[in-house]
Amino acid sequence: QVRLVESGGGLVQPGDSLRLSCAASSSIFSIYNLGWYRQGPGKQRDLVATMSTGGAINYAESVKGRFIISRDNAKRMGYLQMNSLKPDDTAVYYCKAVLGATSYWGQGTQVTVSS
């Protein structure tokens, strides 16, 4: 069982930056693939970025060049640096830890981009 807790969301203006954090309870966080997803109002939950245990990274086209996923296994932390935020980035952001067929989700953190 892995408990994930996201933090760092908030209300920002277009063009601003935010860094989301995902704290994992597992001491073996390093063996889990990490993902960030988001769900906007009235929308399905979509992939934002993933980072494998080996460091392979994948981004949704809509965030390429603006968002950066990273992790610090020693601290059991995952991060999502979000730059040049747009109103379309408004969503609840979730982190996900995956090991084989098993996955765990955090409770989400709200990001609102509005002028």
C-alpha cells in the first residue's frame, strides 16, 4: 500500500509558475513508475507526464516545453514544475504510482489559472 499526498496547487495568473509535490509513504518509492494526471471541469482525467523508474519521461503534447516532471527517491517525492501556465491548465492534478498492475492515486490538488 502506498499513500500519496499532493500539494502546491493554488490560484495563479496566466504566465505564472507552480511546482506541485507528491509525497509518498512507501520506503520503496523508487521502484514505482510516477505519473501526473489532471482532470479539468467536466472533463476526463488525462495524462500530463510520466517518469519511469529508469528515468524515461513522457509528456502530453499540451504541456511539452512548459512542464517538467522529476522525482527524488531518497525523499520519496515526485514533482511537477509547471511554467507558462494557461487557463486551459486549470484542473485538479493527481499523482499516481504504478508497479506492474497495481497503481495508487493521491487525493489531488487544485490548480486554477485565471486573470
